[in-house]
Amino acid sequence: MAVNVPLGPLLDPAFHLGSVPTTWAELLGFATGAVNVWLVVRQNILNWPIGIANVVLLGLVFLDGGLYADAGLQVVYVVLQLYGWWVWLYAGDGRDELPVRRTARTEWFALAAAGAAGTALLTWMLSAWTDSTVPFWDALTTALSLVATYGQSRKLLESWWLWITADLIYIPLYFYKELKLTGALYVLFLALCVAGLVAWRRDLRRREAAPVPA
């Protein structure tokens, strides 16, 4: 089943990479995405509103490119971005700033179960109801991104490993779908995720080494 939706001037070409057009939505998604992840690395609260703009733009790109699970994922991302914004502001001890922490074993089990179930369900839905040419990979990256975003909203250190795994799949997937600028963006994302892992781990160790107030 093909999905044809008029998506407006944001999907007009901004320029061409070789013979492949790059839309304004993809270009703006590149810029807001890079700034968003850089702010997450720095634990800056402004990552959340910029992230909302980013997922709306990339949702248009993915819908136009036939990555329907990724397009639908952006709607869920808006909700998770709002949730993460609130959690970072108010979910720490005494409703103050949330600190970085490690993922508990029970949380790992819950995230793994949710990721596996989401991948299976989305693969079936994409195979049965859309003309997606990459249903499993679209579903897998969608599920990984959801659990990673939830982990990020709770400042779980290991959420960066989930993002790194997702990015390693996203990069060849987007180049295969001829979303070259988005593929390049995810190469940058991968580097920023490694930087984020290092920065959050350093922050966690600093907190663990700090003396406990009497």
C-alpha cells in the first residue's frame, strides 16, 4: 500500500548532492539534529525544545522517503521530548536537577523486552500495511530509538550505547534510501554519541567520588 501525502514546500529541493535532491526539511533537520545532540552531551536543558523541532522536520523527510515507522516514531518522540524536558527539570532528589546514573538490571530487562516486542510488532505492521522495502531495519531502529530516548530522559548512562547501536544501523539504511545528508548527519550523531558517553561517564564518576554531605 503506497502512502501519498502532500507535504508542502519543506520538501522542495534546497540543493542536490550529485543527482539526489536534498530538501529543506532534511537540511534543517541536519542542523537542528546536530545542535540537539551536542546539547544533550552537555546536559543542557535546551536540547529538548530543539529536539522537538528536529523530530518534526525529520518526520517529514522519513514520510516522504517511505520510512513509515521512523515517520510515526517522530510523533512519539514529541511526547518523549516533552516528558524528558519535565524530568530533567523536576525529577531529581527534592525535585531538582536530575543526575546521571547507571541503568539498573530490572530496567535493562524492561527495555530489552520493550525493544524486542516493538521490533516484532512494527516489522509485522510495516510488512502487512505499507510498501516499505526495509520493514525489519525500519522497525529495529525505531524500537532502539524509543528505548534510547526513554533512557536519555532518565539520564541513564547506557542509553548512549543504545544510540550508538541505532546509529550504526541508521547510517547505511539512510544511504540505501538515498537520504545522503541524513546519513551524513547520523555519522556526526555517532561521533557525538561517543562523546556523550565519555562526558556522562566522567560526570557520573565525579559525582560518585564526591564526599557525601553529613
